[in-house]
Amino acid sequence: MLAPVSSVAGGHDLSQVAVTFDDGPEPSVTPPLLELLARHEVRCTFFLLVKQAEQHPDLVRAVVEAGHEIALHGLDHRPLPPMGHRGAYRYLREAKARLEAVAQVPVHWYRPPYGKQSVRSWAAARRAGLDVVVWSADAADWEDLDVAAVVELAHVRLAGGGVLLLHERLEPGPAGEPVESHLDRVEMVERVLTDLGGRGLRPVTVGDLARRARRTAWFR
């Protein structure tokens, strides 16, 4: 019944996976991360926060110039459902316009913070010209885990055609609680990419994967 009201959660090409990064950009992470992705000849999707993008427009331009995909994670990290349809629509319309002004490229994809989404907030995103992207594999790099544990979770949880959730930086938790993580995020990504290569999985952008999209009714 909810099939028409659905979010992108993967693709049907099982040789590909989308590697995605939330909450950026981050000056201490984004430049070395871009160098790493260039060495591996990988393109990914960056779900950016407008507050970060406007503080670091040079990093946003570097992401674009490196051939990666820019997507929206919000003006800030607030969940949309409490805003109602009209409030969420105004919020997303503004966020999309401001991120496009920084990136100087069209923005098509939106990921809801904490994965929190209602039918009304989904409809607001679509009305704002955005397609919602969720994930099929959470490597829990927002928990206080070491790199090996994160890589193992990515290995176990991510299958061909899936979308992997990773983070450039971390926002506070849903109740505003501080999030503790001491990961070397560039090392984490390097080891994840090495593991994917060993499994014969090719990292691509959400846009590439979604050419044959797999969708899910994601409301939580």
C-alpha cells in the first residue's frame, strides 16, 4: 500500500554499492578523505549540512571538483517530522537553495537526520524537489567503536546493491547528547574500501546506483 511513498534504499546491480558520508564537510577529515577516494578511483555521495557547507565552502567545491555527488542532510541536524508538512517543506526548500548556492550544482537527494521520517515529511521532501535516500547498512561509526569493529559491521551488513551509511563528522544524538567516537575516519574508509574490493563490490554514487533503484517505505 505504501509502495508509491518510498525512499531509495539501494539498487538492483549487485556488483555495486553506494558509499555515503553524513554530517560534513569537516576540515580535518574531508581533504584527506578526498585524497584517499582519488587514489582508489572511487566516487561517493556526501550528505552535507548547510551550516557546515556555508562555513567551509572551499571544502564543498573540492568535493564537487573531485567528481563526487553533493546531497542534502539538512540546514542543521533537526528531524523533520515534528515540523509538520508545511514547516518541513519551507525548511527543505531553503536548505536545498542554500546548499546549491554553495556547491553550484543541482541537489537531488536528501537523507533525513537519524533516519526519522513521516509520510508528511517525505511528501515535503518530494514537494521541495528532493528524493529521499536512506540506507541498507549502518556500520555504526557513530558509536565509540574501533576501526576494526566498524569495518566488520560494514562487511556483515552491506550486500551488493546496498547503501552504506558512514560519517565525516558527528552531530549530537537525538536528545542532544554528546556522541563519543575516536575513530580515524580516513583509515576507516580505506579499510572499508579494501574490504569491498576484496568482495568484488564497486563503490558508486547514489545517483549511479539509483538508475535501477530499490525502494522501501521508511517511516520511523
